[in-house]
Amino acid sequence: MLSTLDRYILRKIASPLSAALGIGLLMLLAERLVRLLDVTLGKQNSFGMVFELLAYLVPHYLGTAVPAALFLGLLFGFNKLSKENEIDAMHAAGVGLHQMARPALLLAFVFSLAAMVIFGWLQPYTRYAYRSVIFDLGNIDAFYLAEEGVFMQAGSHTFILDKLKRGDRRFERIFIFDYNGPGGAETYTASQGMLVPVEGQTRPVLRLEDGRRLGVDRWPTLQTTGELPAPNFATFKVSETPLGKISKDLFRPRGDDEREMTLFEIYRQMATPPKGTTTESMRAEFHRRMINILAMFVLPFLAIPFAVGRARSPRAYRMAAAMLLLVAFHEIIEQGAVISKNGGSSPWLSLWLPMGLLTVFALWRFYIASFRIAGAGMDDFVTGLHEKISGMLRRLWRKRGAAQS
């Protein structure tokens, strides 16, 4: 059961944590939104596709936003408690910093479970779904990218439209050239037409109205001897032809990339990796995910000592140093995974060694802050430096004022 003090500390952490998670996730998705609009703009139900793709990207960005939000929530929450002298009051009541950290550790446990679900299952499945949708976008519905007066390619069809009405999928005056290789070619012209989606089909049907067709039964050669291809001319009121290209194969099965495999799938198949990956890549991906999950337990021990301090001591440098340390650790782990995937080093050296060093540093800092009457450390140095710089600026300002007078 949570005590009143535990619930109070959790409330102090919850506000900055929620704000950091929401703002961070929105910023990451907004950056990708611009690129997705370039890919889907002009396609049928383009906005629906954008939101579908963004939904698939949420677990990917949660993997970055969740640990950062937890760290910032702990940092700003405990900093506010320290700044308002509430930690001093709790110390006076016999409550140590290690006891105040219990709700933070409980929160880290909950976030570690969430990270296990995100890194272990959600990210692999949504990454595959995202790639599958991008594959479909690149293989169907070329008509939706058409522009007026511009030649476009859709499968074996080359066409140009005079006037295009995207709202009702109609157009006026179209020219189509369909090259069939050795089987000849066909040329269509029509005064108007429309694009008709067919239920159960992956590409639409182009319906032409009031048109003409010219076809040849084979492609002419440069030889002077022999008969020329026989032309075939006809007029029609309505003609329909499939438009767009579609791959002969469906999108590949999930699992050719180790990032599309769940945590348990990677563990089971590490010795016998799929065709698209290697044992080194599988091992590095497994260790990287485990570090991202276990790092949640280290964040409270790392953030709290940076957050607490003397009431009149400078705080900005400690907050900046803590965030810089977290960013540096994230980059070291990502680059270490890349090195390990390329066979450059063992995951125990490139991944677990930085994790161990950070854990030791965080536990040492937390022990000093909780059980030792520690000196000011860098606070005195930063305070002295700030006072010296301020004094120099004041003297320069006075000299400038005296010279002007």
C-alpha cells in the first residue's frame, strides 16, 4: 500500500512526466508527419493512410520518449521538492532520501514492464506493418499521383491527362500508350473517363468513354524485309482497362529483419538466424533491448542526486549535466549496438560495459546523497565562478558609466 507521502511524491513526479511524454511524442511524430505527407499526398484516402502510418510509428517513438519522460519527471519532480525545502522538512521528520525514492522505484518498475511490451512486442509488429503499408503505397494507385499535362507511368501504361478532377475521380481528354513487348502495342484516346475502384482488387479500373483504339499485333523491327505489323483500329463508347502496377509477390513475411522479431523470437532463433539477418545482428539486438528495459531501474538513482541540492545553490548546471549524461548514454548504446552488429566487438563490451559503468555511477551518487553528509561538490565551484563573473561584469559596468559621465 502506498503511504500518503508516496502518493504526494508521485503527484509531484506525474505532472512533469506527463508533459514530457506528451510533448516529446508529439514533436517526434510531427517531424515524421511532413515526410509521410510527401509519400501519401494525392493518393486515395491519403489522410487516413497518414494517420494509420503515424499510429504504427507510436511504439517506435515511445521507445525513446518513455525513458526520457521518466527521467525528466524524476528530475523536475524532486528538484521542485528540494527547491521548496520539502525534502529538508522530510529529513527533519526522519524520512531519508532512500525512503522518498520508493515511489520512484515503483514507477520505474511499472515503466520497465511497459518498456518490455514496447521493445519486446509492439515495436516489431508495428515496424513490419509500417513497412508493409509503405510497400503497398509504392506498388499501387499510381493514378493518384498524376498531374495535368504530365506524362505518367503506371505499369505498362504511359498516359497523359488534360483535365483532372480528383474529387470525383474523373478526367477529360486522355492519351494512353500500352506497350506489350513482342506482342505489339495499343494506343487509346478518349474524350473523358473515370477511375473505378473494384472491391477485392488491389488496383483500380480505368473506364474510358467516347474513344478510339489503335493496336498492332507485334512490335515493328528495323529490317526492311518482311510484312509490317497489321494495325487494328476501332472506336468505342465505353472501355475498361486495369491501371497501376502490382507486384507479383506479396510483401515479404515478417522476420527477415531482426528488428521485426519479438524478444522471444530473437532468443529462440539466435543460433539459427533467418536469411535476412546474422547471428551477430540478432545478438546485438537482443542485448540492446534488454539494456533499454533494465535501464528504467537505473534512472531513479541517476536523476534524484542531480535534482536535490542546497536551496541557494545553482541548479541549472546540474539539470543540464543530467540530461546531457542521459543523451550521451543513449547514443553510446545505439552506436555500441551498431558496432556489435557489424562484428566489431562483443555486446558485453560495447553494450553492457557502458551500462555497468552508468549503474555504478548512479548507485554511488545516490548513496552519497542519501547516507553521507556530502560537501557541496561542484556547487561551490559553480557558485564561486558565477560570483566572479558577476563581479567582473559589475565593475566593467561601473567603469563604463564613469567614463560616459
